[in-house]
Amino acid sequence: MDSSLTATHAHLAERAYNIRRNALLMGEVQGQGYVGQALDIADVLAVAYFHAMDYRPDDPDWDGRDRFLLSNGHYAIALYAALIEAGIVPQEELETYGSDDSRLPMSGMASYTPGMEMSGGSLGQGLTIAVGHALGLKRRGNKSFVYTLFSDGELDEGAVWEALMSAAHWQLDNMIAVVDINNQQADGPSSQVMAFEPLVDKMEAFGWFTQRIDGNDLAAVIRAFDAAREHPGPQPRMIIADTRMGCGVPFLEAREKNHFIRVDPHEWQLALEALDAGRTA
Ligand SMILES: Cc1ncc(C[n+]2csc(CCOP(=O)(O)OP(=O)(O)O)c2C)c(N)n1
Ligand SMILES: [Mg+2]
């Protein structure tokens, strides 16, 4: 790596650490939360918010911003962690996570939270909404990108495949989608609930410029986002990110996989310490 790449990598590693830390702190506030998922997607969010996207923290509705649509609404805790790190939501609001009148409810609500573009509680909607945003922006000559994150469980939804087809039909080269393959959904391992492989072949057959990466390899995530933005063709861009639930906190990563990882009250501090140990290792 040349020195500018090393500096970029170090900067983003610090951002990813802070996103993981914010998510654990919010989990501790409520004694629960989808922290396994927040830990698995932190590297992708760090690269999206601190390398790829253009936005103004003090003006989240700025029309020139790149949009980030979180389709899998239960990952709201991960998005909040990134919005706090980005300075769009003040750090002190972290303490309000999940409480009455908070702008950070446990189930994400776009109208409550600055920087949140859609309410994604009903799974399978994000790609369809992203197609609308991307088509609308293109038609009015706005050069912004539309990023969307969705999950492997959402691949079970038919609307996702309709949106994939539509994005290619409309040549939405301003659309960059990331699918989080953590091989987990509510009913068990995704590969057992509804087989979706070979996923690269399927995405390519649907007309997407597709890359598959280790979503917890920061260098690979940076390269994939760069290649997605710079790809010269008219296709929409897909990043298939294989991730590890609990990544960054070894004892959570080793825990039996579950849609909702149990964290006992005394374990929040241990998780923060384990995260910190990994950072300085
Ligand atoms: C349309 C719809 N069906 C079912 C649910 C209930 N639900 C909430 S999260 C979830 C799991 C979805 O899979 P994924 O996002 O991959 O799960 P994770 O990786 O977080 O375990 C389900 C089925 C929902 N929110 N929306
Ligand atoms: Mg999943």
C-alpha cells in the first residue's frame, strides 16, 4: 500500500471502530439491540460515510447529497452509530436510544432522525425506493449517487428482484447497492431458509456490475466502493458483502448465531473492552 492508501485505511479503521463503539453504547443503554448486525456492517458504513459519500452534516437535506437508504430497518442502530460519527446526529443523543421522544427509536423512522432517508421496517422495500430516487435524480440532472443497504433475508422478497430488473432496465448507473450476506435471518441461516447462490451470477444476469467481497476486510470494501463509483458502464452497481456477525468483539462473534444476539447485562462493558483490545492489538 502506498502512504496515502495507508492513511485512508487507518482513518477508516478508526471510523469503523467508533461506529462499533457507538452501537455497543446504544445497546448498553437499552440492554438490547441488533448489535451483532451493527458490528458486521460497520466497515461498510465507515467506507460509505467517510470515504464514498458526499453530504453536509449540518444540512442533511442538502439536494446535492448522496443518498443512503437503509432497507433493513432493524439495522437502525448501525445507521445511528454512523450518523452520530458523521456529526449528523449529536453524540449526546446516543444516551436517548430507544426511549420515549428520542430521535433514535429502536425501529428506524425516517421522519424522526436527521439523515435517515427511509423507514425500512417492512423488509424488501429499500431497493424499490432506491430505484425511484435514482431515476428521479437522473431525470432532473442531479449527479448524486443513491446508495442502499439491504440484507440477505430480504433476498426472499419478490419485490427485490423486480427492483433489480428495473434498475438495469433504466440504466441506473447512479445506484450502488450493498447486500449484507451475514448468512442469518429470523428463521435461521439464510442459505437454509431460501437458497440464493450463485448470487454473483444472478446479479450479473439481472444486469448489474457486481463485485463480491469480504465485507469485514476494510481494504476490500474501499476498493469495491471505488470500483463501483468509477465503473464506466451504464449498469447499476452491486456489492455483495460477506460479513461476520459480531465482528470486532471476538466473544460475540463466537456466540451461537442468532438473529437477535443475547448480550447479558455484565457483558456490555466486556464487549467494549474486547473491541478496544482489538483496536490496539
Ligand atoms: C416484510 C417483512 N417480513 C418479515 C419481517 C420480520 N423480520 C424482521 S427482521 C427479519 C430477518 C430478515 O433477514 P435479515 O435482515 O438477513 O436478518 P439478520 O441478518 O438481521 O438476522 C424478519 C423476517 C419484516 N420486518 N418485514
Ligand atoms: Mg442477514
